[in-house]
Amino acid sequence: MPHKFITTLRHLPLLALVLTLVACAAAPRDDISRSPQQMYDHAQEALETANWPEAIDRLNALEARYPFGAYARRAQLELIRSHHQMQQWDAALSTADRFLNENPGHPDSVWVQYMRGVVQFDRTVRFLERSRWRLDRSPMDPEPARGAFQDFTLLLRRYPDSEYVADARQRMVYLYNRLARHELGVIEYYIEREAWLAAANRATDLIARYPEATVLPQTLRLLETSYIELDLPELAEDTRRVYEASFGNRSP
């Protein structure tokens, strides 16, 4: 055993040399001898011209070569912004999570938390913009919208005096109504297939979760219809009374 241990020790310098050569080979040739400041300035050139792919490559090289310290944090912040601009949603979110996990209490954490919500918000909006379905059906994966709403909620709770709070609140109102409209689309789907019980259950859930949503009048009308079809006249009448007390005789 001692002989093997000594033999291993003799090979350590060679192993270190091999690892160094591998690291140098993996890095861009013109970055090998650059200081972190020089590499950051190099990345800034791409950022200033909105050359996001080049910026991402240079920032990744900076973070890989100098993974600790202020320049690594700067690289992560710029990577969040660059991935967002490229609509590389998952990469932006994973970089934001890495920053928050590695730098608890950092002054820039408030911006990162805000951007985490913005990334998921924009992911939702871009999906809707590309959709060819009718708007009131709200075709979307609701998870990014829910994630954005949770991120903005966390921002408001942790940083109530932040400069990003006002914008976050406006985005939350949009998300709140968008999620409710998505649920309404599901209810309409059930109604079209005469799945009355599923429609009634989904409608009552929508009313409980989104009591101030703009789609509440339509939801109450569909709930009333579902109760009528289920031969539940008392519940249908109660629903009608709630509608009239809340919205009068206006059309949903």
C-alpha cells in the first residue's frame, strides 16, 4: 500500500499538467492569457452591439476561467440578460437560480428575482403571440405564468420597497386574468362536450381561486348552465342570484 501511494504521488505533477493543458485547450485561444477585467471588457463589446450569441460565448468563457469572485457574478448577471434577449428561457432561469443560490443577500438579488419573473412572463406572452387559436381560449402552458406570478409575489414579499415593485404588480394583474381566462377556456371545452360535472367543478374552482378576475361573469353563467343540465335547480338559482347581485343584468 505505501508503495502504491508513493507511486501515485509521483504522478501528481504530471496529472496537474494534463489538467492544465485540457483547460487551456477548452478555452478560446485569445482568452487564455486575458485577465478577468479584459475578458469582461471583451464581452461588453458584444453586449453594447446587442450581439447576444457572441456575448453569451464570451461571458461563458469568463465564468469558466474565473468561476469565483466579482467577475463571475457580473458574467452571470449579463448572461441572464443575454439569454432573455435570445428567448433562451431555460438558460436564463437556470443562470438566475445559480446566482441566487451562490450569492444570498447580494444587492443584485432583487434584480435577479425580478428578472426571473420577467423571463417567465415574457415566455407566456411570446407563446400567446405565436398562437393561432382564439384569444378567449387562452391556449398556453399555464406553468410559466404561474411561475412568474409566484416570482413576482416573492419579490413583493422580500423587497417591498424595490423599484421593480410597481412593474411587478402590473404584470401580476395581467397574469391573474390570463390564468383565469385559461381556466375559462377549459370550462368551455367541457361545456362543448356536455361534461357538465367537470365544467361545474372547474367553474367553482375558478371562482374560488380568481374571485376578482374579469372572466367572473362568464364563469357564473356557465356554472348556472352546468347546474341546470345536472338537474340541480337550487344551485342554479343560487348562482343566478350571485350573478345578478354582482353584475346586474349586464351580458357576460
